[in-house]
Amino acid sequence: MTDKPVPLLGQKGATTDCKYYKRKLIGTGSYGEAWLCERVNDGAIFVAKAMDLGKMSARDKQYAYSEIKCLANCDHPNIIKYVEDAEENDQLLIVMEFADSGDLDRQVKARAADNFRYFQEHEVLFLFLQICLSLDHIHRHKMLHRDIKGANILLTSNGLIKLGDFGFSHQYDDTVSGVVANTFCGTPYYLAPELWNNQRYSKKADV
């Protein structure tokens, strides 16, 4: 008799045996939810992304599995760290590092609302440098992110930024310095001209 695998994600007080407890719902999307969760054995805090495979098209499933592959192949202080994943009850679960200070898009808007308290030049330079380092890492590993925007630049209380949301990312067989991609994806306001012109594109489309 084989042991039944321990569920990855559960509700404290309702699930007797799991690896992570849900603490707070922090986001919803077309195919699932994002939860702030607590690891049972040590109380460490993470984010668990739960996606309903039954609602997803074949293409969307491909994006989801590609997100896991790309995150798992990244190891950089400026990229959200992959922890583990599992499929349970027709759900795909991805557990990731938690960035505790929101995202750059919200931070910019909050500063604008606070008497236009914009970032200082040295702060912008530090943020820009970290974003460049994260992109250099994924590009050297033959990946394209394909959805670079403020909402996907996550912030931490120690001053580090973390590139997150690899939902449109892909890892290629060839270097991304050349034109390797032709899939139309990403957020319309942030798309590179090559995509709007139905042209193949390279890592330059991430910049």
C-alpha cells in the first residue's frame, strides 16, 4: 500500500494534513487565485498560485507549465524564487517567494497621490539596475519574460526588487539575442512594436 501524498495547500482548522495553510487571498484571475500562505513546518510565508486546469485552454495550460519551468530554472536575487508545484484536484499549484512590499506600479501611484512624492534619481537608478540584472539573467538562460511592466516588478522591505509573474515566459533552444519568438502575448499597453507589427522578436522586446 502506497502512502497518499500530503496535500500542498489547505485551510487552517479544516485541513488536518497539508504542507501550507492559506492565510489571505491576495489576488484573483480568470483561472484561479493567489494566496498568501504559511508553511506548516516552520511558519515561513510564501505565495501560492492556484489555477483551475479545467477552465484553461490547451494554450493557457502551456503557458502555466512554461511559467513553472522558467521560474524553476532561475536562481537570482532579483527574480521571485520558485519553491515547488503540484497538481491536485484538477488544480495546478505553484508556491513562490513572497515579496512583502507590493509592486512598483502601486508604489508609483501611491507616491503620486502622496503630494507627488516621486522616486529620487538615485532610487530610480537602483531600481533600474536591478531590473536590468534580472533581465540579463533570464536572457542568458534563453528565456523571454514577455510581460515586463510595473505590476510585475515586486518590491521587498529590504530594498530588493523581484521580477515576477512569468505567466507569458518561455525558454528557447536558441539564444534569445536572435529573433526566436512570434507568439502574440503580454499586456497591450506594454507590448513591443514588433508584436503589433506581427514580426518575430528577440530579447529586445523585453526592453
